[in-house]
Amino acid sequence: AVLMGALTDQTGIQRTQDIYDVIDTPECKGMKVVIKDTGLWQRSVANNIMTNWLSAGTKFDALIANNDEMAAGVLRVASNLNIKVPEQLSVAGFDDNILASRIIPSLTTIRRPVQNMACLAVQKLINKSQSTQSEKIKLDDVVTPYLVKRESTNRCAK
């Protein structure tokens, strides 16, 4: 299952596409998205969506949310319904916000190297300010996010 952010902005679109790109890799052979919806980045919306999916009898053993707030909403619903995480449901988010390491179970998430991104941006601005040429700042540097494995995920059965 996938809880998407707002599909009206590039972040929501890109994060959702990234999920599908990962599912298409050989390591994820056999995995498929059985249901998805837009949680609009909000925990309360994610609560409602998760409750509706489960009430309708939708079966899935893993969920990834486009942010940690929505993933936290899923964990709340799972707890309220006595669904064991990660034994019955693996849940992952994105952002590694402060909530991710403090909720129970702690949330597996994707962390962006924000400090590296900020340093790179500052360096580009300094270089631009010291340049006598009026060329555009190139934004082709890549910073790689990484997985922070915590308690909310387990190896999926294939």
C-alpha cells in the first residue's frame, strides 16, 4: 500500500515515482502495490484512509508513506486495531523527522542528507557571488538519501 503526498507538487509526484521505481527492481520481484491514496501529507488524513482500507477488507502486509507524519497515522490505526507492527504490517516513511525515532515502534524511514544539501547550496552561492560571469547556477549535483532501518519494518515474505 502507498500513501502519497499531494500530487499537485513535485515532491509528492517524485516520491511516489521513486516508490514505483524501487518496486520495479529485481530485489523487490513479486511485490506490487495493491492500493494507494493521497494522504495530503497529513496524519489525520492517513488515519482515515488506513481505517477505510481496513474496514473494506483490503489486504496488504507493507505500507510506505511519502512522509513520516502519514506513516505515524498508520501506526496509530494499527495500534488501535491490535495489528502487530512489523509482524503483521511493515510501515515506512520518508524524511526522518524527530517523530520517527520517538514513536513506538520507531519508524523505518528515508533520510535526506540535509546538512550536505545545505553546504552544497551555500558553496554554489559563494561560487556564484565570486564569479564575474553571469551564468546560471548548475543544479546537477546529486545527494543520495538513505534508509534508516528501525522497528516498524520486517523482511517481507516473497
